[in-house]
Amino acid sequence: MFGNLIDPVHIIVLGVVVVWIFGPKRLPELSASLGKTIRLFKHSLKNSDPDTDG
């Protein structure tokens, strides 16, 4: 059912929609923000202690 979900045409259409919604001037800000978020998430996963409850 989801075999062809990640098709090159779908990725191109998604990219066009993202540029259309946010505009080309905001894309560098969005990608930098996404990169910082991913780095913080990985850092928090690395430093988490599974033996504690919170």
C-alpha cells in the first residue's frame, strides 16, 4: 500500500509546496532551526539516563 510513498516526484512536489508556502527567503531560517532542533534532540537522547523516572 505504501510501497511508492517516497517517489522522486513526491519529493519534488513537496519541495515546491514548501517553497510556495514559506518563500525562498525563509527556507535558510527554517533549515537552520530544524538542524538545531535535531541536534538538541540527539543531545538530550544521548544524555538521558534510563534508570531515572523523569
